[in-house]
Amino acid sequence: MKPPRKRPPSLDEARLRQQAIGVKLRQMFDEVVNEPVPDEFLEILRRADARRPGEG
Amino acid sequence: MGASEHPGRSSAERDEAFRVELVALIPHLRAFARTLCGDATAADDLAQDAMLKAWDARESFQMGTNMKAWTFMILRNQFYSDKRRAWRQTQLDQEAAERTLVAVDDPAGPVALDELRQALAMLPAEQREALILVGAGGFAYEEAAAICNCAVGTVKSRVSRARRALQGVLESGDYRREKSSAGEAMDRILADAERLSTVK
């Protein structure tokens, strides 16, 4: 069955634009997510991990 | 270190499981921090603080629940408490806004992405963070509401206002740089998005 196309084109277009913005938004976020994590992070965590409770 | 004895094996195992999960979340914490802070260096400082806070509070985390939402909440609280302490430091100025979310050395990145960043920087902070959490971070409205410490309806309305505002800014070409004529940024975003995914 063919989907009815009753919506005015402007509404479809608005939705399309919102979807496009959504795609770009995720891309922008994922760009940072996909950056290599600086060694500093793991180093800091390693030091915290080695800390004994009640010490320092 | 001479810590050869663990107080309890299960506790050590639990710490290790927590650590593994936390490490996996670091990239996401960095990305979220980048959306809150003006620049990448400040964002990494914030993400590191949040990571440490989460580690120190690991006893209070219930394994098996949503650690991503939990750490994002810690990061956000940290951001706003830093901000109260040093308002000046974290306030978005024009230069910082330009660097917001810039993936450091990628000048060849698509132009439209840069325009989206600038348009995002123009949104009120609470709208921007709601949109990022739901639209990019993959959180449900309920989770975003918990992270932002507000009602679900509030998040929904912030997200929808942010979406409308973004679209308006992009279509009017009303971001800081005046390189593009009205609508050009939106057209580029559309064209680019079509390449990236199949938008029906």
C-alpha cells in the first residue's frame, strides 16, 4: 500500500529538517566520543585506584 | 603498592567492574563536558573531576543501574557548582562559543557542523543541555530529567524549544559568522545529513 501523502509539503520539509539536525547533532557529539581518550584520564583513575581508604 | 590483602574479594571485584564501566564512559563524559564548557581543555578538566567524583562515590552506586546517567548527573552538578564558584571562568564568551564542541584538529570537517555548533552556542544553556542529552546522548526524557533535576515535561518542552530555535537560527543564517546567506547553513546540513544517513 502506498503511504498517503496528505501532509502539506512544508510540514514534511520541517520534519525532514529536524531529522537532519538530529543526525548532525549526533555526529557532532560522536566526533568527541570517538576522539582518543587522553592518557591523563586513565592515569588519574589509576592513582585514585591505588589510594587506600583512610589514607592521605 | 603493598596492598596484598583485600578487605573482601567481592568488594575488589565490584571495584574492578565499576572501574571498567567507568572507563568505558570517559569518551561520553568528555563529549558532554565539551557541550557544557567553552573549550576543550576546561571540558577535560571537568570530565576528569567528574570521573574522580564518580570513582570516590562508587560505594553509593548501585551496580546494574544506569551508570551513564549517574555519571552525567555528577558531571553536570560539578559544572554548575564550579560555575557558582567561578562564574567568570566558565561563562561563554564569543571566542569560547566558537570553540564549543570543536573536535580539536579537524579544520576539514564539514562546514555545516561548525554552523550547528555556533547555532547551539546561541541557545539558552538549559535548552542546549536538554537537546544534547536527548538528541545526541541517547537518553530518554525521563533520564534527562533525572540528570537535569527537573520534571519530564520541562525536559520535553526545552528540547522542543531548542529544536525550533536551532532550525530558526540555521535557516535564517543568524549565527555569528556572516559568511553564508540565509538558509545556506540549513541546506548544507540537509545535504550532509543525507549523505550520512538515509533520511526518509
